[in-house]
Amino acid sequence: MTPTQLKQTNIIFNEHKYLLLKDSLNERLNIQYDSLLNAYNKHDSIVVEKLQYYQLENDKLAKKYKKSKQIAIGGGITSVCLLLLLIFL
């Protein structure tokens, strides 16, 4: 084996060693990114559940407000009718 071939062989082995190390680092980074992604997804699902709950509560309050408004209008009309009847009697 010539010195040039030995040098090229050493370069190939060192490059292989470097790439193996880089690959293992990338694998660890991928695992960490997956962990972060799972945490974000869990947080997002909690936020979505809260938003759905608030939407349901908002709908319930809107129905109550609508009923209260209808009762107030009906009471007002009834009061005006009774007042007019008392005035004209």
C-alpha cells in the first residue's frame, strides 16, 4: 500500500467516523423534536377543549339572554296594555 492510498484510506475512515457521530446527534435531535411536538400537540388539544367549553357556555348564556329579553318585552307590552285599559276604564 502506497502512502497516498494509506492517506486516502485514513480520510475515508475518519469521514465515516464523523458521519456516524453526526448521524447519532441527528437521531437525538429528532427524538427531542418529537418530544416537543408531542408536548405542543397535547397543549393544543387542551386549548381546543377549553375553547369548545367556552363556546358551549356562551351559547347557553345567549339563550338565557334571549329568553330574558323576550320576557322583558312581553312584560313591557302587558304593562302598557294594562295601563291603557286602566286609563280608558
